[in-house]
Amino acid sequence: MSEPKLTLAPSPPPSVLRAWLDITRISNAPTLVSNVAAGLCIATGTVDPAMLGVISLSLLCTYSAGMILNDLCDEAVDRRERPERPLPSGRLSRRSAIQATVILFIIGLLLLASFPKGMAAGTALIGLIFVYNWRHKVNPVAPLVMGACRSMIYVMAALCATGAIPAQTQSMGGLLMLYVATVTWLARDESNVKATPSRLAALGTLWIPVLMMGISVHQPVALILNLVFLIWVTFALRNLWLRPDSPVGPSIGKLLAAICLFDAVLVATCDVTWVAVPLLAMAAVTVLHRYIKGT
């Protein structure tokens, strides 16, 4: 008498909710809260909780719309290189993605209605997002545009809080722009397993904002956090330094999480009581990346 064969039930398809979480790269969202906290701190010396909440919610909508727009623009490439993404896999329709993009951009701006100058910054940010997503795969300055998108968060926070853009917002925004631009530059090589000149140049450039941040701060807690920032970036890049032909992907998530450490250093220079915000944001990003890719 033969034994009955056991058959495994097919695994259920990913949910629509999971598809939206994937396409919006929601695992990176805590970095937005961290950026806003830092932007408010360097502009005003502290963090207004209500303003932190409103600006962060606005940016969550704008960021999510930008990520969906990115997938819409990259759909043809993703069909070849990343067929598991929500659009090429059919988990989400192109029509629903376009509708969500428009709605989220509008909500993001409306949330800033009480801050006319902040709303203007939000409009500029949306413009930068469109510029980045337009032919970003072949545009050599696209990483700089992505960096400008991040530094615009500092500008938006400053304009909402003070109606002006202080000198420290400009200088620290410039460093954040350089850091994010370099990470984006490195991420463009994500599917390559060769030590290209572009990758090696990015690895060298990444240290400029990291080291300049250390020169810019003097408070004890900020110096300690800057040391942690330096160690974290070194840890994230260790494989690429030891084996330049290693895949870039595993390093990118850690470098994105390090944006929160960048913010933590700035917050510690102004009001150390708020430093928990970027640190908790970093912990959240690190955990969320285990379940939802940040790129």
C-alpha cells in the first residue's frame, strides 16, 4: 500500500497593501521625521512638536508620491531588471499608481496651507522630484537633484518655522545634499558587481560630508554621535572597501539609515533633549528594511 503524497498549498499572493508599502518605499519614511526635526532645530534651536507632525505628514505624502512616480517612470526598465516590483508584476495597476501620485502630491501641499513660504518650498520640492524622475537613469546630474530634494526638507522646515533660510540651514543642507547625492550615485551601480570607476569615486566622495560634519560640531554629545556616524558609514562600506567588486545593495540600506545619524548630530548641537527623535527614526528604518526594501 503506497503512502499518500503530501502536497504543499501554494503560498498566497502578496496583498495589495504590501504592494503599496513596496512601491512607496515606506521603510524609509522615518528619515523624513528625522530630517524635519533637524531642520527645525538648526533654524530655531529646538523642535515644535505640532510643526514636526504637520511637516512630517506633508512630506510623507510628497515622498510617497515621488516614490510611486519613480516606479511609473522606471516601469519599462523594471520589467527587465526587477520584474517583482509592484507595477511590472501586476500587483498594482498603472492607473491606480497615477491616481495615488496626484492625490498624494495635492494632500502634501494642502497640509502646508498654513505656511505660505513652506508651501512654496513644497512646490519646489515637487518640481525637483519630477526633474529627478525624468530620465534619471541616464541623467548624470540626477544624484545631485536627489540630494537637493533632501536638503529642501531643511529649507521647508526653516521657512515654516521662521519664514527665512538661516545660514546654518544652508550650510548643513549643503552637506546633507552632498551625502545623499553620493549615496544615490553609489546606488545607481546597484545591479553592477564590478568595481567601476564611478563606484570608486563615490566611495571616496562619501567621506567629504562625513568628515566635514565632524569639523562643524563641538558639543560633547554631538561629537560622540558624529563618531558613531563615522563608524556606521565605515561599517556600511566595509565590504566594498575589502572587495570593490561586491554588490552595492547591502550597503545602501545602511547608508540611508545613517541619514538619521546625520540629523542626530545636528539636533544634539541645538537641543539635546530632542536627539531621541532621529535615533528612534534610525532604529525604525533599520528594522523596517528587513521587511521592505528601501531602494
